[in-house]
Amino acid sequence: MKADITIESKSVNTRIGRRDDDLRSDNFFSAEKFPTLTFRSKRVQNVRAEGFDLVGDLTIRDVTREVVLKVEGPSAPIRDPQGNRRVGANATTTINRKDFGILYNRAIEAGGVVGDEVRINLEVEAIGKKS
């Protein structure tokens, strides 16, 4: 299994404009300087009935660290109207933002500080080639 995931930094959308602008700024993702976040898989491990672990390199702000995505699924395959085979899966991991050079440390308006741990949740749909 191989997974290459690219996410545009500018695409972050929390539905709160000011927060999204801050996340895209140099405080967090520096979207102008680092336009993408990437994940490149290296291996699958701990395969079990309910899922598996996908080990790979996550790159944020030009810093790459190995992470483990805990994958649930995949779902039973289906055929879409165009004849493509599709499966879905959910994946999660937790990273420390400081490991990726995101050092924002000011108190936020709501009272409190930004936590170091960030939970990443992915909902993925894979589309196979027509057979």
C-alpha cells in the first residue's frame, strides 16, 4: 500500500475567518512560504481486522517527521456509477506542533494558550482504476 497525500496550506477552513487567517499566517502554517503539507507512506504495520498502522513522513513548514496514522477500515469496496472501485477509511494521529517549527506561544483571546498537541483526523476515499 502506498499513500501520498498533499494538502494546500491555504485550504485550512475552521469556518472562522480570523482564525483561518491566523492559521495561514507565519504564526502557524506560513502558507505563502510553505504552500503544502505532505504525508508519504513508508510501510504498513500492526494489521488487524479493524485496521492497520500506516507509517510515513509528515512534512509541515519544511520540517519532516515520521508519524503513525492509525487507520480504521477500509470499508467494504463499492462500484461507483462510472465503474470505479471505491473504499473509505478514517485515520488519526497526534503530533506536537513544536516538532514542526510551529512555536506560537501567545495567550489567545478566549483565555488560555494554544496546546502543543494537535490531533489530526483524516477521512479518506480511495478510487481504484477500472478493471
